[in-house]
Amino acid sequence: DEELIKKLSDELLEQFPIITTIVNNINDTKSPTSIGRIEKVIFGPGFIVDKIGNHTFKIHPNAFFQTNTAQAERLYEVAREYADLQDGEIVYDLYCGVGTLSLFMSQKAEKVLGIELVEVAVENAKFNAKENNVDNVSFIKGDMKDVFTEEMVNTFGAPDVLITDPPRAGMHPDVVKRLKELKVPKLVYVSCDSSTMARDLKELDEVYEIIEVQPVDMFPQTYHVEAVAKLRLR
């Protein structure tokens, strides 16, 4: 109902003049995902720009971004601390979204490779790297279970540090298997679902030791929590 959407958007703009864009994102399938196949820009450019730490990020509706940016900065600081980056190290950032963690890691890494399934998020990530004058990061699009291969490692170099920040469903079993084979010295697991995180860490236990887990309260007054796990090869 375009008339109803127009009325709602006008009311939103009147009540909240700080709004820079309104997009009607339509998911016409029966699924719990917030990602829709159809986007209609109602007002503004169809994307927003936000800031975490010293970096600014362009974000389209179907690209993932943390809503609590103040706590997101703390979350990424913990991830960077757990990565314990040294000179000359290569970092892989799995499920990189618009490049937030990749850009955070780029400040100390030799080079960073971000991998992401959502095409518009990869486009945003490349734009964000350029906009923030970061030239030691690269981004590729693909399903993690398909692109995270030996050929990719040979092309970009073996990682010294691997950051994984999967969706709520956790990592695909093929990705977990690949991590066990690759044996990256330092692994940092960022999670928004403790149950799938526990499942994945249990699978990795024969190869990796859990050194520390730090919860971060991203959603105060709710039971939801993000967590960062620091793992090292056994």
C-alpha cells in the first residue's frame, strides 16, 4: 500500500527530522531473515553513513551493521586485542559485512582479506576502505563454504590470524572443517548466538584451545549478548 507507506514515512520524518533515508525492504518469503529481495527507496539516497571509532561506513539496507555503535567499538577493540597482531601478519576476516572488523584490523596488520556473501555489503566494504584511505585490505564475494579454499589461500597468502563473525546460525560445517585443516595460529570468534558459538567451538576443540571469552552487552535490558572468543592452536 504505497499511500500507507507514504503516510508512515511522512510521519517518521516529521517526528524524527534526523532521518536521512527511508527504504521499504520487502521480504516476500516465509523466513525469519530481515533481508528482502525488493527495495524501494522512499526518501533520501537509499543508504546511511555511520561511524565506529575513527572509521566511517556506508551501509545499504541489506548489508549487516551493528546497531549499537558505541558498544560495537568496544566489541571490535576486544577482537583486535585477542588477535594480538604483529608486524607482517596476514588477517582473514570471514563474514566481513561492510568491512568494519577488516578496517579495525588493518591498522596493525600487513594486509587483510575480507570475505562476504552479500554483494551489496562487499560493494560497501570496498567503498569504505577507499573512503577511509585504507589500502591494505581486499574484499571478495562468495559463500564461505565455497570460496574458503586452498586455492584462495595460495592466492592471498596463508593467514596468521583469522577473524570469524558468522550470522546467528554459526559457521557451516564445511567452514569449520576447513579451519581445522588450515590450522591458522590465531583465531578470534565473534558471535551473536552463544549456542551456535558453543557448537562450533566444540568442533574446533581438537585443534584449538579456548584461552578466553569476553561477553559484550550490545543490547542492554535484553537477554541477547555478543561474545568474543580467543583461540590458539594446541
